[in-house]
Amino acid sequence: MSASDYIFPMTLPGVGLRLSREPTTAVTVHESVGGREMRSTWQTQPKIRYRLSIDFLRNNSSFDELFQVVRFFTARFGMLDSFLIDDPVDNTVTDKLESNTSHGFGVGDGATLSFQLQRTLKSSVYDKSGGPWAFRTTGRVNCAPRSRDFEIAPWAKTNLGALTLCSAPDGSYTASRYTSSGTATIIATSFTRPASVARTFSIFARCAAGTTLKIGTTEATSDSFTLSSSWRRIHVAYTSAGSTNTLTIGAAASWATGVTIELFQAQDEDTPTPASALYTEPDATSGAAVALKAPKFWPTPGDGFEPVYELKTSMPVLIYKGASLQTYGSDYTFSAPGLVLFAVAPAASDLLSWSGSFYRRVRFATPGISAERIVEGMWRMGGIDLVSVIP
């Protein structure tokens, strides 16, 4: 199959004043008698069909727009050859998720050298908890031990009755419900956090309207929050002193005997504001902190990403390994369209990110095009259909 690097003349005055863009997928659906479905596809990314309006093309001694288009189509031999277009509404990776200006495209494992560039199909990709998958040039770690299990050390309870599980904000049945028998607290001690780092301790909580809950840390940073019957995520920001640390979830003066409170997901992280995504829990056996759940990336269908192949060489392409900007030629090269080959394998949990611009590779969707003369020296084609090509 031919694959040229010629660019369709989208900038002609009469071309692309109206543009339709239709993502298409090839999915087979098998339905049983009972109504259950089995869905499958051979594709790992959508294809896109474009229709370019061509309202007018001039053809006179001063302008040859008609023949520019006709010659381009003829040189491609219709549907045989593929070429590039500059999609005016989707041609740049400039996502600013998590305050970064680069876009994630993979996570290192200490061995893999090659990673395909990609872009998101929407501004944020959400999981069932309602929080977007975060892309950061540095990974986060939840240092809160046993982040959903307040029954096991190093957590200790005071004046709280037996645990009852209840529905959590992420849809699971893993939230903790307690009833107080006095001034109640839940305290976690003897776990390590990096020193002199801006951090946030957060937790989801709900209770009867007007109930006050106080949370705090070793560094004597604490605050009181008024709760209601709806889940609320409360947090305190602080600077870690390191060494032995304590997290406290406790009652304020208004927390009376017999008050029932529900808690979920203690989260202590290296950021002055809590991340929207919920992290995986600390190790169930040791209680040691573990890294946040890894961002999802193509090629899993449905994860909201697609690969980028055709980069604009006229625009700067910036590649990051963790927080470090990489140098083309020494740190990485491109071994195939959009395929980054690192000289040294990114370390485990290194988030890889990039910024830059790209073209779409397409072909003509029909074997011919026709033009109608409107007036002397002015022609109309109506529209041209294109379909994206997967290399």
C-alpha cells in the first residue's frame, strides 16, 4: 500500500469551509436468545471519515485551484495512495492535566524501550469513581497506610463502635461506618513520609447534617469541616517533617455520643491539593504505601486514547521521561512513525509524556471526483470524502 507524505491543500480559499468529521468503528455484536451480548473488534482504534466541502475552485489565468485538487487526486491514483491532512480541530497535543503542559503516552517498566505516541480522545478519561486518570511527569504515592481499612494497625480507634461496611463514593461497598460512644478518633502512627514536601491529607466523609469532623497530621496542621448526608472530600495541606508521622481523624466539640459517621479512602500524597483520582490501597499484608493506579493508555479499546503517527516536523516535539526533558538523538530516536525508541529503558513507574503537533493520514474514500462549472472560471465539487488510514 502506498503511503506518501504529500499534504492535501486544505488552505485553498474554497476548501474546507465546512468540515464534517465522523469517527467509525468496526464492532461485531452477537446476541444470545436471553439478550446477553458478546462484542468484539479487530480494531484497536477508531477510523475517521471526513467530508470536505469545496464551495468553489477558481480556474483562470491567475488561479489554478481546480487543477491543484484534480492533479492531487490523480497523482494519488484515487484511493490507492494515502496522504496527510491538517485537521483544523484536532492537530495538537497541549493537554494541561495536573498542571503539566505535556501529554502522557506510557509508563516505564525498566525494560521496554519503544513507546507509541498518542493523544486523548477527550479532555479527561474518567473511571467509575468519577475522577480522571491523572497524567503527571512524576508519579504520586499514597502514603496513608491501610487507606480503606481502619480496623488494622497502625490505625487505632477511640470511642468508636464496631465497623459496618457501607456504600462508598466509587460505587463499591467498602466504606466504613462507625457510631461514636464519646469523643472519638481514628489515629494512624509510625509510617514514613518524605520530609520538607508540600503534602495533602484527605478523606471522604459523610454524616448527619451539621456534624463537625476534624482531621490533622503530625505537623499540628488540622482543620474542622461541617459534614452532611452527602459524601464530601475534606483535606488539609501541610509540609511534612518526615520520620514518624501521625494522621488523625477525630471528633470536634459538636460530635456527640451516638453520632454515626461514614469514612472512605484516607489519602496522603505529595501535592498541595488532593488528586481527583483515587489511588490503589497500600499493601494488604504489610501496610506499606504503594504507587497510584497506573494511567490507562492505548491500545486497550475504550480507554480513550489513540496513537499518533504523523508528526509535524516543522513544530517542536518535546519528549519527557519523568520530569526530565529528553534530547533527540542521544536520549531517544523515532524507529517508526510516532514510535519513540529510548536509548535507556524508562525506569519502572516513570511517566512518559510529550507535546507537539501532528497530521492525520488519510486516503480518498471514492474512486473518482467530479466538478461542476458554476460560471466562467469558477467550479464547484460539492465535497470530497476522505477516510483515515492506520499504518
